[in-house]
Amino acid sequence: MAGKLFFLGLALLAMATTARSHNITNILAAFPEYSVYNDYLTQTKVADEINSRETITVLVLSNGAMSALVGKKPLAAVKAALRLLTVLDYYDAKKLHQLSEGSVLTTTLLQTTGAAPGNLGFINITDLEGGKVGFGSTYPGSKLESIYTKSVKAMPYSLSVIEISAPIVFPGLLEAATRTSNLTALLEKAGCKTFASLISSTGVLKIYQGFIDTGLTIFAPNDEAFTKEDVPDLGALSNAETVSLLQYHAVPAYKPKASLVEAKGPVSTLASSGAGKYELLVKTSGDEVSLATGVDSSRVANTVLDDPPFCVLTVDSLLLPKEIFGLAPAPAPGPAAEVPAPAPAPADEAPAPAPAAKKPKKPKSPPAAPAEEPAGAPDEKPADSRSDKGAAAAGGLPPLRAVAGAIAAAVIFFV
């Protein structure tokens, strides 16, 4: 039985590992007929979202169908369309032809973003007559104009890649909000007024704008972040330090939240070209993402704008670079050093009890007790002396030499 349980455990572990091991861009790289689709998965970072999911179905389009979809559309619109083509469930050829009641509404990545009105982030999958399977939008009156063509790749219950004949769209899908020319207004609307004011007054706004078209991600602290008790006095910073601090809140690359989850190692910021490294370390816990600076850390909260290659995310706390504010562990040694301090104190005070240990010498007075007994000998002193020795021999009182030894041992023990 133990052996069976062991091998069952190995099998479950292998399944869990497989579920997390797919890489959609590597899979599609073996199919040149999907190269345009694959390229846009990379540009929009939808590939990172797909790779972070354990169970998913990707509806791919041939190069011809994909080219017709993208046209001259902005990347933000293309990203929305690709998310709508990514189903958060496993559908292979067999399951598509065995749909309960012949039809199902299933959710997509687009629905998880909250950017789709109502339930337009769902799609309709229907088993049609003649063995065909149709796909369509949930928008009222939408037709099932996209037809299942073939299965491209199947990793049971983890990843399924199937080709469909045409994109799935609905009115307004390809008109996704694009980057705004007024970044400060966007930040103010998102509850980051203090941050917006700082980047405007210091000239960092212009630095940001120079990277928007080539790749930029801004981590904007909300207004509450500036009012926390542990926030340093920013007014005490020099102009150069303030600029570096604000540059530290931006990465010269397109890094939406899903891409941060996949980030490996330190992430360079706009301040990294200056003195010091000014890097961020990404930490994840489930779907939560936080940024560690070496001084503190902050949770990545909301997406304000996702318009490839530009992204604005809010954070709950100021990102404090160690190059300006020092290392976080610096204050820690203070309390740590104080903890052992009390320990030596008892050791130093240990000799103090020595006088108390000498108290046993007081039994010198009790030996006089035998003197009270009637002594037959005329000379009392010898009798007293003999009584001491007799008492010691009888076990009534310890000999002085033994007492002295005990006291010496006690002193050595405490020292």
C-alpha cells in the first residue's frame, strides 16, 4: 500500500509540474502559420498571462486571419481581442463535440480584467449541425461566425491550442482606450494627485513621456501612501535625490502585472543609469505582486492604463531606494544587540551571591553547643575541640575543610 501511495504522489506531482510548465510562445514557434499571432502575444504580453494560468484554451488565428484583425489597430485594441480569444477552461476536440445541451458560455481573460462591459468577456461555444463547432460573442444578436478548424496542441486538462477560422469581436472591442496625452490628469483621476504634482514640478513628467512610445511602466503611489507615518521627510531631499526617487517609480519597459509575475531577478528602473543600482525586486504570493526596494516593499494594486508598450500601475506605498534611504536591515542590529545585553549582566552579577554563599560559615557558632553538655575533663577548650571533631565524625556538622571546599566550588560555579 505504501508503495502505491508513493507512486501516486509522484504522479500527482508530475501532473502539477506539467500544469505549470507550458510556454505558449515556444509551442507556437513550431507553427509558422501562426507567427503573426505569436508575435502579438509577445508584444502585448498576453503570453505572460497565458503562461501564468494552470488551465487554459488558446484560440489561435492563421496569419491571414490575424492580419485582417490587427490592421492599423493600436496594440491596446489587439490585446483586448487576444484576451477574448483566451478561454479560462480546457476544451479539446472531444470536449467541443460533447457540450452539455450543445452550447456553453465560457469566460475569457478579457472578463477578468474588468474592462469588458457586462458579460461581454464571455464567449458562446455551440456544437452545430454537421459536426461543426461555432464560436461567437455574447453581444445580443451576434452570430457564430468563427468555426473550429483543428486542434494544434493538447496537454490534457492544462493547455489546449485550437485554430478557429475568424476572430471573435463585438462592438467597441477594437476601440479600447488608448494612451492619453495628459498623464497627470490620468494619475489624478486614479487617486495619485500628490505623485502627479511631484512629477510635474520636478520635470520628471517629460522624462516619462520620452519613454512612452518605446516602453514604460509607471508605479504610481496613491495619495494615502504619502501620508503614512513611516514616510521620510521628502522635503529634506535634494533636487537630484527627488528626481532619482521619482525615476525609481518607473521601469523603461512594458511590464503589466502579469509580466511582473514572470519577472526573474532584479528589475532596472529609470534611475538605474545614475549612481547606484536603483533596482526593484519582484515578489509574488498567489495573484498578489509586491515590489521590494531593500528598504521597504509595496503591493501592486490596480491597473490604471494598459496600452502597450505603456502601462500605469498603482502601488500602496512609496518605493524608497536604498541608495537614498539606506538599507532596511541597518536599524535591526540595534534591538538585536540589546537582546544579549541582559544575559551577561547576570553573569557579571554572579559573584555577588558569593557573600551569601559564605553564610554557611556561620555554623562555627553552633559548635559551641557541645560545650553546654557536661564535660568531664577539667580543661574545656580541648573538650570543645574534641566535640567539633566528634560532631563532624558523627555527621552532625560538616568539617570546616568541607565547608570551605563547598564555598569555593559554589564561587567557581557562579563565575
